[in-house]
Amino acid sequence: MFNIFNILLIAVMVMAPGLASAQVRDLPDFTVLVERQGASVVNISTTSERRETAGTPQIPGLNENDPLNDFFRRFVPRQPEPGQGQGQGPRQFESRSLGSGFFISGDGYILTNAHVVNNADEINVKLNDKREFKARVIGVDARTDVALLKIDATGLSAVKFGDANKLKVGEWVLAIGSPFGFDNTVTAGIVSAKGRNLPQENFVPFIQTDVAINPGNSGGPLFNMRGEVIGINSQIYSRTGTFMGLSFAIPIDVAMDIQSQLRTAGRVQRGRIGVVIQEVSRELAESFGLSKPSGALVNGIEKGGPAEKAGIESGDIITKFNGKPVENSSDLPRIVGGTRPGVNAPMEVFRKGATKEVTVVVGELPEDRVASRVPSRGRPPEQTANRLGLVVSDLTAEQRRDIKVNGGVLVDEVRQTARGDVRNGDVITAVTTRGQTTDISSADQLNKLLAQIDRNSILTLHVRRGESNLFVTIRGETPRG
């Protein structure tokens, strides 16, 4: 005899196929998008000459025992072992790297990441139809990690552009690139967040996704479901060097503005107003009488700079610049940087409980000046990594004069995968540990100092990067491997 349970069970069995079909229909179909846009994506490989001693790791940033080395050894030639007839001193070898890019026009202009082509002696572009071309660099902007390349070809398949501002969190997106050298690999996911700020990346409101991005994907396009490019895959957050669910893309409107300036002027002009700012916390907002924690609090003003000339005072909270709201302090450098120098920009500030409007004449942000490397024929670089996994060398008088420092050492290479935010080209000027700060004047001094620090100590490196002074705090443990 049937009861209510039997009736419900039969109803579910009858409806199940229909529910499954509906769920399948609701899943996105990427096949048409890939078929139409795959030809616009290219594989980029670069070669550059470096000097190394025999037996040292060939993969920058990876330890010799890192499992990723097993794969990368296929792409990077190993040095001969001692005793094979070439000696054990420093020698020249060819370093290779991989990345992705995409055509923005049918006459061969390609967008990619700056870090894909930086310091490359030769750039090779491989198309979807297996044709290969040599590419030349039109321009590079390190601050946004955007590079514009050109190959001599016509009739190429260019991408369509979307509006990154209309992108919604939770929307499906797709990436095409060459992770680990595997051409035209397709991965998909959703938009996890918009306008994401990353450390030391003041000029890009990153799109965060959970699309699988790995080494080799850098510079490739991020598509929406309409087949429009809305970003350039640029970075991942990872503790291993490979994908962990957090990927970041440069919005395409930011990249296209950069490439336009690179194409016409060969460089990017950015605005500046000469202020030091900090975030407005809830406590600060309450103490200043601001209704909500927003804006950028001015805690320092450059003497004789645009802000001082406009009448900006320490303690002002900038809430709007050139008609654009400043919700967080990180918004201001991006908005000001995107304003052309010489523009008379209206600025809204909150001062002593009242809103005031001033006009500032935007100045020009100088280009980053990084210590130039000594050519390999000049002197062989120090090849032994110190306790932090950093290869450092003494600065020449010319380098100190160029970046305006009296001392410090140049970071030639970062061999440990996780060394805080230390980068190639940084200058370490001092080290602070246990409340004591030691000025650094030579590579030998730094390496000896690090060797004496307890392995579990916390230390802070005083770093000069371009025109900026940074503090990078890391542990002093000996690198593994």
C-alpha cells in the first residue's frame, strides 16, 4: 500500500532526469569562445645571456631541490659539471623564460607582461598556427607590469575588448596561455574580487580570480563569456610558486592606456602631487569627525611640491580627486598617477570638520631609477648566495650617484622563492634586528652580519627601490635545499 513516502520517492525519480539536464544546461560552454579567440593568443619565449659558476641553480628564484626544477630543466640548459673540460670559473650561458601574450591589432602588436620580456636579448613569438616570429619591444612599463611588442606580420587575429568596470564578482571568466610551455592551455573560473590592492603595486586595481594560472600564463588574456578580453593575467599568490587558487589580472582599460602611451611616446607619464598618505581607520575617522572611514589622510607634504603650492595641509583627508571618489588611501596614487601632468585638478579635502575644495597643478612622477647592473665583461658577479638566499654585490660609485645613496649593496639575484618582497635590482642600505640598526656598506659586511644572526630572529631590511624607501621584514633562517 502506498504511503506519502512512496509517492514522494516516485516524484523525485521522475523529476531527477529533468533536474540533471537543467543543471547541465546551466553550466557554461567555453567551446565557441576558445574556437574563436584561440588564434589571438601567442606563446612567448625569451633568451638572455647570464654568467654563472658550474653547479649553481639555473632557475632564478627556485632552490635546486624544488620539484619545479624537474620540469624547468627541460627548458633551461644545465652547466657542464667540473672536470668536463671547461673549468669551474664563471662562464656565459643562455637563460630562457616562457610567457604568453595576445594580439591587440591585426598588424602584429602584442600585449604581455613586462616581467616576461625584461632583460631579454631575444624574444620569439609562436602563433597558434605554429608560425614563429622574432619580436621587438616597443615599450615596457614596470610599474603596471605591461609591455608592448611588435612582430612583422599582417592579417592576424586580434582580440575584442570588454569593459572591466562592468565585470561582476562571481562572473565566469577564462584564460588561455602557455603554463609550463604547454601552448594554448585553457583554464576557467570566476571573478573572486575587483579593485584588489597588492603590496607595492599602487597603480593597478587588480581583478582577482580563481582561474588556474601557473608560470608561463603571465601576459595571457583573461576573457569574459562574450569572448572579450577584460584583463591580462599577471600574478598569483602562492607559497609554492604554483597555483593555489588566487590569481590576479591587470584590467584591460589600464593596460590599453599604458600601451597607447608606449606606442606614441615610448614611455608612460604619471601625475604626482607630493604627499605622504595613510589609511583612515575607524578610530581616525571618529577623531577627525568624519562620518565614515574613507579617503586618504595626509601625514606629510613635499616642500615646494604641487600639494603645498595648492594649500594642502598635514591632517587633511583627501576624499575626491579630479572628480573621482577616494574611498581608500590606495585609490589616491592610482587616480593621481592616471592624471596627466600639467592638469589643473580639483581636489576635495576634509579639514577641521568641514569639506573644502582646492585646485592642484599635477606634477610628473619621475621614472624609477634602479641601480644599473655592471656588464658581465666588467667584473664577474659574486655568485655565493647569503643566508637569506640573496646574491648581492657592492655598488660602484656611479651606481651610488645614480640612485642617490651613500652606501648599500645591490641585489643581483633572489634565489629563495619566499624572501619577503626583496627583488632583483633592490639596494639594501641597512639591517635592523633586536632594535639595533646597522648601515650596510659592502656585500661582505652584509653576509657576515646575516651569518651571526640567530636563525629564528626577525630582521628588517632597509631597501631602496627606484625613488622609494621600503622596509622588508623577514626571518633570518637558513634557506632550505
